[in-house]
Amino acid sequence: MKHTLLLLLAFGLFTTMAEAQCRSFTKKNCLSSLDGYIQNDNYNSAILIPGDEAELMLTFLAGQDYRLIICSHPVLGEVAYEINDAGGKLLFDSRKNEPDVNYVDFKVETTQQLQIRVQVPETRTAIMHEGCVTVLVGSKS
Amino acid sequence: MRFNQRIQALPLLIGLGVFLTTGCGGSQDEHAGHDHGTETEAVGGMDTDGMAVTSRQNTLTKIFHAAPSPIETASLIKRSGANFHKDALNGANRASEYTTSDAQAINLGVYGADLSYATIFEENSTGLEYLAVIKSLSAELGVDDVLSGARIDELEANRNDREMLIDIVSDTFYELNERLKFNGQEDLAGLVVAAGWVEGMYLATRHLEEASEELKTRIAEQKLVLDDVMRLCQSYEQTEALEELLTSMEAIVAAYSDVSTAEGEGTTSREESGSFVIGGGPTFSADNATIEAIASAVETVRSGCIQ
């Protein structure tokens, strides 16, 4: 019974700690890159390891300018991201189109859902690190 | 004996902490099952910069969910030639009628859309009134620090500064979403998003007799945003209130089934500014009967939200 209680307490403690650190990471390192844009209301951040992927499907509205930011801890290396249309056609690949920055500015001619795919590179190191990855979307008229 | 039990439990606790730390952060993880065969190292948590040594060995695909914010929808409504109708907003004086956390979250979404609408249409006095209501409802939900009194005072002193109001609205609803998720109240975050979308659509579909063709197209395109909202909310724990709201929104989904979609292949080009342009994509159209059916379904759901 006592062990169960301890486990439950540990559950709450560690989950809260990690989430708090990602919130803090996002505030400290990511949000300022959206200056001049209205940030999307949804907070999307996760702790990822090498080889992990993340996906976000979101509707982008015609007539708006968008900034998509993939903000990741440097320990994860060059995190790549792609934009695909709803049918899966590749429209943008950060490795080819914008290899040096973690954001892309774009607009859509027609309102459409786009899939954003984030890939954390594999690593061969013996000790593997995990780090926060946050996906931010900002818009302006 | 007790000491020995504690020692035996310690590795288990540390291991559990590592597992939980690495697996947290979202609602819809899908494990792809790739085995890296890496070493396991127990750690108690991440450092303050948002990283740590991991013990997780299987990679995963994290599924995020989001939907355009009410302020984006309000922008769209304004650009398509719609007018501001203050009488369509939910009365700010009704806020005290919402006494349960579910009703407060739903009407936080409703008032958030009203505030976005007033802000985009440069009705700053109305905006300030609704901002005060949002602060009060946030306080009821225990997250009133998402909007400080100092920021409201700053805005009071700059009543005509539309950009400042937009920034505050945007920051407040981002913080609210983050705080509710962090507090384990994702269901309330879902109620805010869903009710906010319903209210935005309610405002867009008032006075259809004066609606331009462009506004009707924008209303038809919201079929996609509705899909975002439903997926986002369905990814959260289905409490009775969330389930009830989503069930009522099925009538709107049904009304949208008559919107026609023509698919177009996506293209990408780059402007001189460096910004990318994604061309092609689908186009949406709906006849007047379909737009009216959508408006009617939205009105019914909205009535349920504000009662």
C-alpha cells in the first residue's frame, strides 16, 4: 500500500517536473521567435529522443502569413521538418529548403490542411539524450 | 525492515521517474517500436534547459493537435467584408451565471471569440469589457495569472492600441491552453477551443442576408477547421461535458457534409522576400441552403453553450 502511494507520488512529481521544464524551455528559447506574429493558442511541446518523430495536422487559412517554428534543444542535433499537403505530397523539406534556420515563413493560396512532420536525427552515441521539442505556429494578416 | 523496503523501492521509483519523464507531454503517443539497443541510465528528471539523459529505448511518433485561433477566424470574417454586430456577442454581464468549471471553460471559449471579434473590428472598449470577463472566469478556474492586472491597466492606458490588445488576447489564450494542459485539465482546454470555434462561426453567420460571396466561401472552408477542432477535442479525455459538446457539434458536421470540395495538387514557390507560397490545394463551395443549414446548426449549439 505504501509502495503504491510512493509510486503514485513519484508519477505526479516526475511528470510535472518534465512538463514544467518544457514549458520553461519554450518560454525561454522559442516564443520570442514569433515576434510580430499572433501565436496559435495551442501549446504543443514534447520530450523526444533521437529517432523520434512528431506530427501536426493543421488548417492554414488563405490570406494569412504564417511562421512555423520547430524549436528543439540543441542536444538533439539538427531536427528536420517537412510540410506535406493533406494527400501526403511533400511541399517543403527543411533539409533542402531552409537547412540553417529552425523556422519557415509561408502562406497558402487556398485554405488547406497541411501536415507538419518533425524528425529528430538518429545518434550513434552510447548515452542518448532526450530534449524538448516545441512546434509553434504564428500568423499575421 | 522498513529501511530495507525503502532501499528496495528506490530503484523502482527512479526507473519509474525516468519512464514517466521520457513519455510525458501529450495525449496521443504512438509507439513505432524501433529498438535502438542503447544503454539504460536512470535519471531523476531533466535539467533546467529542457534536456536529460534518457533511458527510453523505443522511438515514438508524437501526434500534436491544434486548430486555428478565434482571432484568425475573426480576421478572416473582417477581410471578407462582414460588419461588427455587438448585439450578437454573449452579454458580458452573464459571466456570473456560469458556476461550474465546465460552463466556465465553455464560456471562456465563447467570450474569447467575442473578444477576438471585437479586437479585430477595432472595438477596443468592448474588447476591454470582455477582457475583464475573461480574467474573472480564468480566476474561477484557478488560472487567473494568465492575464495580469498590470497588463489590463497597461491596456486601459492605451485604449486605442489595437496591436497591444491583439498581443494580449493571443498571449492570454496561449497561456490558458498551456496552463490547463499542465494542470491536467485538457478536457477544459478542449471545451475552450470547441466553444470558441462555435462562437466564431456564430458571429460569422449572423446577418447572412448581407454576407458577401467571399464570406460564404470562408464559412464553407471552415469545414477543415471543424475537422481540426473535432480531432483535437477527441484526443482529450472524454468527460461528460466534452462528450456532450462534441455530440451536439455532430449536427454542424452533418450540415458541412453538403459543402463541395474540389481537390487541387499542391505546389511550392518562393517569393523574393524569402517567404514560401504553397499553391494549389482544395477549393470549397456551398449553396445558400447549405450555408443557412450550417448557420442554423451553429446557432443551436451556441445556444446550448451560453445557457
